[in-house]
Amino acid sequence: MNRINDSMPHLLPARAVLEISGSEARDYLQSLVTNDAGRLKAGQAMWAGLLTPRGKILFDFFILDAGDDRFLLDVAADMRDALAQRLAMYKLRRAVEIAPRDDLAVAAGAAEGALAVFDDPRFAAMGRRAIIPAERAEGLPDDAAAYETRRISLGLPDSDADIGSGKLFPHEANFDQLNGVSFTKGCYVGQEVVSRMQHRGTARNRLLPVSAEAPLKPETKITGADKPIGEVTSVSGRRAIALIRLDRAAAAIDAGAPLLAGDIPVRLVRPEWASFDVPGA
């Protein structure tokens, strides 16, 4: 699958930028987030999360190494302030500064005049992202419909619509499949739960793309053989992402029962990046 058209960049108004800086910024992030911030080099980015002590995702974000002990976090705009407050709880006396960057914005595609452009670290077929000066954003289209359609078709989760805060474990949001977690780095908040799920293979729920015979709506319950299977989270017409209970979906399909979002038949889709089996795909 080809990447999204980088020749037509557009603003992602639902995203915002938070800066983490200081001589201890890298070690600080390394001790908190799911991914290995220690391996980032200037200009590189990764996807990561900040978890509860019980291992559920509070926030997910992209971390860009901007050089000179500065890291720019591309995060859901309505979660940025809460993320800054949460990060401040762990700051203690470290040489770290946490600052919202309202002078910066996030775009999809290689926007002209960008401070940084990087491939989506979850799955390169999604295309590139850019951190741009806010004044550059004024000249960009802000209709993210094409971006959302692409994202959903590839099965990549959205911070607001799919992941939320305090609801899912990293495996349920496919962090293990989409380069969002390191299983070799040192300790971080919630690590023991994530490691246990990895070693035991206990991720029964997964966010998955689905296709339907009619347009879908978010929050529609999915059933199979009269049992709850999951729920639609984000939608683009007849394509959607849904949180699916894999074993129940497999049992319903094996029994010859259709999966229904409300009264609309749906089919689970195995995304290109998935290394696990998807029932019926």
C-alpha cells in the first residue's frame, strides 16, 4: 500500500505539541514511557505511551528528538494539559522543563517550512508527519477526513476515538504490533503488567479494522451468536476500528454466526502489520 500523498500536507487540528527539555530530559522520559527513548537520535521519532501503575494507557504520543536535549511530543490537543500535569508529578528535582508549545502545530505530510518531518513510526504506509511553526498552519487545509480514512483503513488507533485514557492496556491498542513498546529497556511505569501480558499472551481484546455492509456509527455494540463481541470506536463510512474480544469472535465465526454491529453485518480485517491471527479474516 502506498503512503498518503505527502505533496498535499494538511493541518491536524486535533493534535498539539508539548516540549520536554533539559540535561536530564532523555533519562526522565526513559524512566516513564513504554518505548526506548534512549535509542532516539536527533530528527527521529517514536510512538509511546504513559501508563497507570496498573498498566493501562493514560496518554499516547509521538516523541521527536529535536536535538540539544529537547524532545517534542505530538499529542492529542485535548489531552496535552493533563499530560503535562501528569509528567510534572514525576519531575521531582530533575533538570527537566515541561512546556506547551502553542507556537507549533502538527501536520500530515511534508509541510513546507517544517521544523521536522518524520515517517509515522507506527506504520510507514501511513506517510509522514511534520512539526511546523503555528504561522505556517494558517495556510494549510484543516479537513482531516482523508487522513482519518487512511488511518482507519490501516487499523491505526486514534488517541481520542479509539484509545482514550485509562481504558486499554498497551497490547489491546496494539502497541506491541506498532512499535509502541520496548520489551528490552529498563523499568517504566506499568512495565510489570505489560511484560506479563507479553509473556503469557493474555491479550484477548484488540483494536481491529472492520468492514461493514452499511455505514457504521461509533459506540455501536458488536455481537455474535447473541454474545457481546466488541464495540465500534472510530468510523469512516463502512470502514471502522473496533475493540474486539478475539476468542468470542472466533467462537461465533466457528459456529457460523454472523458478527453484527447493531443489525449491520461486519467482517474483521487483518491489518498488514498484525502478527496475530484475526478470526474470519
